[in-house]
Amino acid sequence: MANDVPEHEPYSSKLEVPEALTFDDVLLRPKESRVEPDDADLTTQVSTNVEVSVPILSAAMDTVTESDMAVAMARHGGLGVLHRNMTIDEMVEEIGRVKSADELIIPFDSVVTADPEMSVREVDDQMAREGVGGAPVVNTNGEVLGIISSTDIRPHLEVNEDDPVTEAMTDEVITASEDIDPRAAFDLMYEHKIERVPVVDDENLLVGLVTMQGILQRREYEEAVRDEDGRLRCGVAVSPFEADRAEAADEAGADILFIDTAHAHNKNVIEGAREIASTVQADVVVGNVGTREAAAELVDFADGIKVGIGPGSICTTRVVSGAGMPQITAVAQVADVANEHDVPVIADGGIRYSGDAIKAIAAGADAVMLGSYFAGTDEAPGRVVTMNGKKYKQYRGMGSVGAMKSGDSDRYLKEEPEDDEYVPEGVEAATPYKGSLQSELHQLAGGMQSGMGYVGAGTISAFKERSEFVRVSSAGQAESHAHDVVITDEAPNYSPDSD
Ligand code: XMP
């Protein structure tokens, strides 16, 4: 006899079931508003120590988030979560790519330098190979002796290619100290009409380089989500059973570790997650869960809780296992507990439209995570394929046979089968090609701001308080979509079959 079913309960009482709702079952009730959508502030907390400018995360899936996606997400105000179908070394490299993408000071190891013994030709060749337009000239101690720039000023210096680089370099070098900020660096370069400034320590030893190109790039992304050192933030998925991966991700500078399982309300998962949380510096978000009881087990150590048992577009968990929780109810249940403890909640999966995303926030989430919405963008891994004249990109569940074969099946708490007889909980699919992430994010965030405008809330926390739902009938759902017309020009944020 199962020990959690009391003997005296008749089975028929199980049929007195509570109702659980999802996105299409509800709409936001419009309210008197003094908030213009463009003024609605989407800033939110994803985890205890990480704030983002837009409440949007890209899913930790091998057809959605690698470093290109994570860089783009952070530059545009959200957060990318790197998937875990890669080796630990690959993961460390990917985290490094994100963290160094918009760095103000290029660290010493990555700076292209010239040796004073080299000839002008050798340095030119090296700079061309490395794709840089100038290089500090440093001796073997790392002391900065000068700086050599690209060939355009060379004709005025009357040096030839076989001369030592010291003949062609500028030896009165403008340098900066390690605590330089972007404004001061810009002013310094502007004043001296230079494009790069070596950063040196007290003994004039090179520690890095600031470039004008880097500064201008950073200025382009005003909304970017950065850590205290000005580097882009990123998350990374880890298993609760792989402490060494978690440690490596933490050391590589990941801002949030996402304990990535399909069912986190599991004793072994919670123990593993708790252990990891107690050893790493990074925030630890735990998921996925879908009930208040699960949330209660996590709030004392998690920096965030991720919600979603089976809502994903490529997910077959509910039909394969018979288990799941419609997403609006799942989010609300978890948020009831998590909000009491100031633990942020992330709604993960099932979001097809911007309206779904803002409904998830109304139900109590602080941020949303999406897979299919971003899988068709340029920044997602994989190439564009053409079928019947239409462009697509691959999108597959992490519980699909293909993804499990090329990674780890422990997200689904399964052993690796010896005979390749996987029991998948996801499918492999294709999703329409969508172009740049920036325009997708713009539509998503803009639609969420519209929702805030209809409710009259200028911030995410005000919106969570003020928003109310109405229940929608199936006739109401049909009325919500474009109907009785043939769409002639596709809108950038709407497709009736919600691709
Ligand atoms: P969307 O709907 O945005 O969902 O495409 C993305 C989320 O789905 C989850 N996920 C899966 N769930 N089987 C599942 O049951 C799978 O194979 C699978 N792969 C991803 C995951 O939480 C993701 O963020």
C-alpha cells in the first residue's frame, strides 16, 4: 500500500479535483490607468542578487542558448541561460565568451602585444592575423615601452619594414590605471585622439587594454545587464548531481547556476541543490517545480525558483508520464510561498505570445523563460534550413531522444540506457526562422508593457499587486484571436497557429 494514501479515503474522493488553469483560460482585467505602455518599467529580480532590465530569460536548451544568445540577451536587458549538453571545459569557455564580450578592460592574457625585438613587418603580420589595429609593446617583464598603431601613420615615420618595432612605436604612451571607468576612458582617448589605452599597475606593468571600439560598443547597449565589474551577466544550467560542473561554472564567473531538472520536488535533487548552494558564490535557482509544497522545500536555500511541469512547446512530459500542472496555477501556487520569503519566481515554458508572458507575471512570477520563441533567431545555435520554400531552424526538447543522446538524461532523473532505449519526454522539431533576437525581444517586451498599461501599473511589483484575472470561455478564446478574416500581412508578434 502506498504510504501516502490513507486507507480510509475512498478512491472516488480523488475525483473531487481542483481546477488548474493555464494561459488561455484567463485574461487580464482592464483597469483605470495612468500608465502609458512605453513608460512601464520592466526591471525585475531574477534571483536574490541579479536584477535584469527586461524580465525575460532564454531557455537552457541546446537549440536555444549558447554564448551568442547569452551575449545578445544580456546586451538587450535580459538573461541567457547556457545549456548543459556540453563538457565542463566547453561550458567554462562559453561562460568566458559571455563574460568577456563587452569587457571595458581587455585582460592581459587576451591583449595582443608586441615584443621590442620584433620587426615592423612581424608586428604588422601579427596584428593583421589577430584582427587588431594596434598593440602595446612590452618587454619580457610586462613593462609597457610603447604602443604601435596600424599602418596608416607609418609613411610619415620614415621607417621600413625591417626596422625594429621600437623605431615605429609611440614611446610617450598614455596609460590608465585599473580603476578607470568608461566615462574617464572615453574622455582620455578623446582628448589625446587615440583609440587604445594600455592599463598598467603601479609599476607600469601591463594589466590590460581599453579600446574606443569597446567603449562605443558598450554605449550601444544602455539596457545591458552587467555584473559589478561591468561584464555581461549570464546563467548556466547544471545538474544537481554534478558538483564539479557547478564549481567550475562558479569559478568561471557565471552569475546564476540553474539547477536544471524536470522535477525538483525530489529528495535527491533537493539535497544536491542545497549542497551546491552552500558551496558556490553564484546565485542558485532551483527548478522545475509546480506546486506550493515543492516551493516550501526550496525557499530556505534557493535564490530563485523556476516553475514549469510540462507546459513547454516541445514537451511531452504530461502525455508520457500523465503528470503536470497547468502553468498559471503552477506559477500562482509557487509564488504564494516564494513571495512570502522574497524568493523570485521564474515561469518557464508554454509562452507563445507576449500576452502569455505578462499573464505569468500577473500570476506571481517575477520573470519568464522562453525556448520556442527564441529558437528561430539568428543567435540560437544551428543553421537555417529551407523546407517547401520556408526557412526554419531546428528546435528540440532536452528530453527528446536526440538531445538525451548527445548529453545527459539526468534532467529527467533517468539512468543512461545501455541499449539506447530512451523514454523521451520531448520531441525534435523545427521552428520558423525569425531573424534577429533584438526584434523578437522588442516585440515581447513591448507587448508586456502594453499589458501593464491596460492594468495601470508602472512597475513589475505594482503590476503583480494590481493585476486581476477574468476567466475566459472557449468562445472568449476564439474571440481573442483574429477571426472571420484572412490575414493578408503577417504581424511581427502574432501568428494564429502561434509559431
Ligand atoms: P517553450 O514552450 O518556451 O518551453 O518552448 C521551453 C521550456 O521547456 C522545458 N523543456 C522540456 N520539457 N521535455 C519537457 O518536458 C523536454 O524535452 C523539454 N525540453 C525543454 C524547459 O523547461 C524549457 O525552458
